[in-house]
Amino acid sequence: MAGKVSQLSAAELNSLQIQQLVFHVLEPGNEAETVRYLDEPLQLSVSQRSFFLERLQQAASGTQYVFSGRVQTLRGICSEMLEHQRSFIDASKDIAAAFSEHHRGRQMAPGVVVIAIATVEVDGSHTPLVFILKMDHQRAMTYNLRAGAAGTVANMREYADALVQDKAAVQRHALIDLSDTFAWDVLAAERNEGTTPNLKNFFKAFLGVELREDASVLTRRTFDVLRQWTLGLTDDDKPQDEDRQRYHERAIQYFKDRDAFDSESFVEAVVVDPGSPERRQRVRESLSNALGEAGIQGQEFAPMPESIRKSVRTTRISTDEGVEIRYEGAQENARVTIEDDPEGNPGSKIITIRTNHITEKNG
């Protein structure tokens, strides 16, 4: 049976349990040793376990990949670790060493490579997962108060190698599933350092992966999910005079305007309802759920609107007078407005097109 195409659901994220966790310290610029290894798993306090669990939950999303048919060093290490053929610490050291080796020759911020084994409950069964996170060190200040001659004073101390809760501290991350629970093998992402959502070559080579679905497939599937979702909308879900086509138009416009797809911004761009914040939130959650069930929620890719059939992405309006209007994307971007005619019969409309040039075509 094919695995689930979706990423981890909210319930599955809440079921995550850390089994073992360690980090190894990356020290760029240290020619003698680029990695300082820990020799035992971390013994986590309640607050420390909560800190790392939140980091793992944040890392349980990303673009879906499968292991490629070429070198699969990382997959082999993780398999041996999960099957207890090698100790967790020995395997984690090899993972950190491979990460450092693939990064050789590139500028890297000091930090740690976190390796963890966690379990997630899926359909009543507990599936083991491997997490790999590169977390940057960030400066942090601590202080304590004491009584001085002139009153209360503060003693401050700076830590240059602190791990903080800021999401931006996680530079890149990967979640690995070696079972058949999910259709993907790896969820991976990097902190955005440009317009492209693709993994850098060194990180992709370190993971030994290739895209499960390319950008063209993901663009088409996202639009197909949206079209199917709009079929279920009722009058209670939409502002007055809003129709299915307007959602389709805004989706196409989003694909045309963006260099990188992000499900959260996509939902916000498609579901526009200034008149009712409560209804807007409810409908946005509905679309997010539909994207999640289709395995699109959380993925990043470069939108390719041209991969959608032109007949599907084009809006066609025909009038009783034989006039046809065609455009792609949102009406406002095509400079088309359609309004009720206050002086006409019921249902009469005024269509306005603003343009800088008209080309006449005969025949």
C-alpha cells in the first residue's frame, strides 16, 4: 500500500516523542578539528526536552524528497542506527562528519548539528523518524540583579555560543522516514537565503535525495486541489457576488507573481474576504486542510503556471451581444472590472476594460 502523501498532521506532531538526541559542535575555521563530538546522548531535563521537541516539530515540514538511486550513505547510516546495528552515538558522529565534509570549502556559521531519533503515532502505530538539524549559534545575554551602594544594579554576561528558540536559528533541517508510512523519504528545507526554494547542491548531495515530484507536477496538483475545494464552497463560505472563478483567478495570479510557493501565503492570497474576519479564517483553514491532505501543505517549489493547461488557467467571459473577453490571473491585474448596472434591468452588468493599446484583428 502506498504511503501517505501528506506531511505530519497536527495530531501526529503532538504525538512526537524524543527517544535519543545528541548534537555535535561545528567550528568553522578551526583547521585542526571542524567538528567537536559529544560521546554520550544528552540527558534532557523537562525544559530542555521541551526546547528540542519544539525544534523537531518545526523541522517536520518541507519539500518532499525520495532517496536517489545513486550514493545513499546517509540512508545506510540511518538504517543501521534504527536497526541497532550501530550505536546511536557512533552513527550520529558519522552523520555530523558527512555534513561537515559536504560543507567543506563553503562559509558556514558556527553552530551544532542536532541528530535525534523520535517516534510519531500514525494510525495507531509508532513510526521511528530521524531528525537532522543545523542550528546556528546566536549571542545571548543573561543578567542577575544585586544590591549595590547606590541601589539595585545588574551583572550581565554574554554567551556567544547560545542555542535560542528563534526559528531563524535553524539553518537547515531534514526529517527522514525509512518505513513505508509516508510516500516521501525525506522532508527537507533551508532557511531562505534567496528566491529559489531548492536545496543547495551540497545539502542535497549530503542527503542523497531527489524531488519526489517536480515543480510542474506540484503546481498543477495545487491548482487541481483548489478547483476541487471550491466545488464544496457554499453561499455561507463566500462574500456576496464571489464565485468559484475568482478563487481560480487569484491562484493563477499567485503562481505568476511568486518565485517560490508557500502554502500559507497562497491561502492568504486566494481567500480574500475583508467583510468577515471570522468567515475568512474558517475558509482559509478549510483550504489549508485540503492542501495538507494532498501533501502540498508545507512544501516549497518554484511555481510554473505555464504547466497548467491554457484553457484551464484562462478566464473567458461572453456577453449576449457576442463580445468575448479572455484574460489570465486576477481581474484587477487584467484591468477588468464587472459591476451591476444601476440603471439597467436586474442582472444587467457594466464591464470596464482599461488598456493602453488596442490591436484590431480581422478574419
